[in-house]
Amino acid sequence: MKKYRQLENYRALFTKVGLKKGNVYEYLDNKTINWLIHEAIKIKSNNTGIIIASIIKDAYVENNEDIEHDRITND
């Protein structure tokens, strides 16, 4: 039940800021889709949402590490 409420909160937040769910496949070319399939095989998941969320999370962490490194270097 807690997970369901959390998802509802995210949906409400996305709606509030104007983010739409959309269809990810409309924006991907065949090479990218094939890469996504290979990523699915690599992490052993058949859930596209989990695969994309994993990629986004990795990019977020990498970006924030770069920002933190720049902050420390410039101080």
C-alpha cells in the first residue's frame, strides 16, 4: 500500500509540473532500441521501466559526481 501511495504522489507531481508519460518507443531509433534490448539482457530484466530508470539513475549519479568534483576543485 505504501508503494501505491508513493506512485500516486509521483503521478501528482508529474502532472503538476506538466510531465507526460508518453511513449518512449516513438522517440527511439532501431539502433537505440537494440541497445536497450542488450541492456535488458545484461541486467536480466524484462521491464522496460526498470531498465530506463536504471539508466537515468546512473546518469544522475554520474552528473552529480561531476558537479561535486567541480565544487570541491573550485573551492
